[in-house]
Amino acid sequence: MHPGSLLDRLRSGEAIAGDRMDGERHCMRLAAPIRHGAAVWGALVVVATDPHDFAAGAERRLQDYADLIATAVANAETRARMDAQAATDALTGLPNHRAFRERLTEEVARAQRHGRPLTVALVDVDGFRDLNDRAGLDVADEVLVEIGSLLRDVVREEDVLARLGADEYGVIFVESDRHQALMRADRARRAIAETPMRHRLRITVSIGLCDLEAATSADEALRRADSALYWAKQHGRDLCWLYDPTVVRELDQRQRTRELDRTQALVGLRALARAIDAKDPATQEHSERVAALSARLATARGWPPDRVALLRDAALLHDVGKIGVPDAILLKDGPLDPEEFAIVREHAVLGARIVGDVLEPEQIAWIAGHHERPDGGGYPGALVGDDVPEGASLLALADAWDVMVSDRSYSAPMTVEAALAEARGRAGTQFAVTAVEALESLAQRGDLMPAAARLHLPTL
């Protein structure tokens, strides 16, 4: 563009009249810039063969018309921007729930029209409510952004990823049958579980999937994916589950209400357990650490995921009975006398009673027996050998391990090696041999470290 040329003069924002188009028989008489903000978006140009074709004031009227066009352009861009914002989640930059539903309806119709496969997945962050309560909204938001990024890395460009709510994402696996979608969903699940988030948080997700072989509409696919997700949450979490009418049952509202009541009761009990831990700086997050180690020990013992989750939940509440122990005893700086120790011993039975209406009978037995010993020297039942439930034995070792490697007012923390030696020396007396063997297997994999160096948030 040459200085002083027509385009250069239009870019200055001035209307132009009287210029001739060289090499053309038409005479360009009028041009008016179309401004958008501080820039010139385009120009309105009128040409005529006769210079007298334009009436007086035509230049002003042309500029007025150009300004009307500029207003229309600005309005169109504003509407487009507002539509994009209305369809985008502000936190993650992903499409939001409205955009996801609209796209799902379109993709389902297209897949059915052409006889192509399609699978929809719902991804839910395990324990997100607890994460919000413990770590705060800012940290929780950072986690949601990181999870969105990890999911984006796994899905293909042609797939649709969206954030549907506070802790839920949706994926449309376009032209993917259930097996292809399950493979990619499980890859996403593992990527999230194996990637430390900021602040050293370890987060897991549960995923429910449904394909068009099990659903005839977008709404039905979403509803059944939600049923599969609920099934995954109830059977251990950190799982992917395909909807199967012979396995996954769609719960009625009454049953879901009962499950919600139970979940809310668990949240309240966990808050109580955290409050008890927080009374003493040395025991802060003790229950969370014990729950995490109990779950890893159970996994090492070959427990299925649903029973691992049961033990994790029980371990989170193993000390809730200490609400009945006076602070003067609970926080005593020094050894307890026999009367004080007798009061402390009651916390296992009291804890089992507190959780009696919320947890399963097996979980209640684990909490009641987490101070039993295979040599019969434990409490409250002085159980011997195999009479001690395995879950109680694993919980007992995880509880003792956290005490050994943590800094307490009455003892310095042990090194991992020293604590392992202590556990080996007490195998068969204080600790079950199988529990110590599971601990050894974790040590060989490098999955043991001082309690203060590990934070693993519990899942709901």
C-alpha cells in the first residue's frame, strides 16, 4: 500500500471523493471507511461513469450508511462473542453443559442417520466436596483446570470434551464403539490417578459410559451413562464402568435419596474425625494418611476395588470414637496412667457405635477391632489370630505406621527403614504377618515414605 493511495487514505478514517480509478473507464467518485473500534474494518465504495451522477450531500449520506454498516458489524461480533461465552466454561475454557447437550443431540442424530457408533462418558471427580472443604476453593479450581487439561490430552480432536458442572465433565466419543471408548476413558482415568496435582494432591475420577447400542436418544444415553457412573462410585471409585442393563440398575429417586442421606452422614462423620485429629498438631490429617495406607495395603493383598474403598472409608473414621475421650487425656503430654488408658481403650467400641447406622457391618467390625492383636493382647475383644478381621489388621498396621513415622510430642519420627524393622519385629504379635508382608511389598515398590511427606485426599 503506497503512502497517499486510496487505501492509505481510507485507513485514516476519512471519507474520500473525486478520485479516478486508473486504467478503468469507470470514475470512482465516493468512498467511506467502515470503522470498527479504533480500526478500519472495510470501506463502502460507489463508482459511476458520469461524475455528475451523485447529488449534493451524497458523500455525507454514504458515510452515514457506512456508519450503519459498522454498527451492524459490531453488533454481529458482539453477539458471536456473547454466544461463545455463553457456551464456554469460564474456568477451564471447555464447552459448558448447554453446548455439550446441543452437540450431543446433533452427534447422536448424525450417528443414527449414518449407522455409526457413538459413546458418551460422564467423568466425576472423586471426593471433590471433601477437597473443597479441606483445601479451599482456589486449590479446588486449580485441580479442575488440571483435570480438564489431562482429559484434553487423551481425547481425540474429533471427540467433544466439556465441563458439565462443579466436578463433572462429559465426553462424546465420536464414531467410537463401547470398547474403543472404554479404552480411551480408562487411559484418561489412569493419567489423572498417576499425575500429582499441584500441592502434591492425588486425585482420582470415576467414569460411566453408555453407547448407542444401549440407548436410543441423547437423553437416554446421558441418563444411562449417569447410572454407570453411579455404579462405579458405589463399587470402589477410580473406575470406568460401561452401562449394561444386566448389571447396572437405574436407581429410582427414593433409593438415590437414601444413598444421598448416607453420603451426607459420611461427610459429617469425616468432618468430626478431622476435628478430632486437629485438636493436636501432631495428629492433623492422621486419619487421611491412615486411610491412604490402609487402601494401599489392601490393594497389595489383592483386595478388589470395591472392598478397598470400604476399608478406606472405615479408616477415615477409625478414631471418631475419641470424641468421647476428654481433651485432658487425649492431649496429655506424657504416658497415661491405667485409669486414663482404660478410658482411651473405649474409643474403638464407641466409634463402632457412632458409625453403626452409616457403615456396613464389615466396616463397623474393622473400626471396632483396629486395636486387636494376633497374639490376643489387643482390645476390646482380645481376639486371637484369624479371629481378627483382615481389614482390622491392615488398619491397625496403618495406624501404628503413621504414629511411628510422625513427629509426636513424646517421640521423634522414625525413618522408614527403622519403622519397617519395628514392624517386622512385631509380626505375629502386635501385627498380622500378612499385613507386614503387604507393607514390605509397598516398601519394595518405593510406595512408603514418612507420613508428613505424603498427602492423599480421601474420596467420597
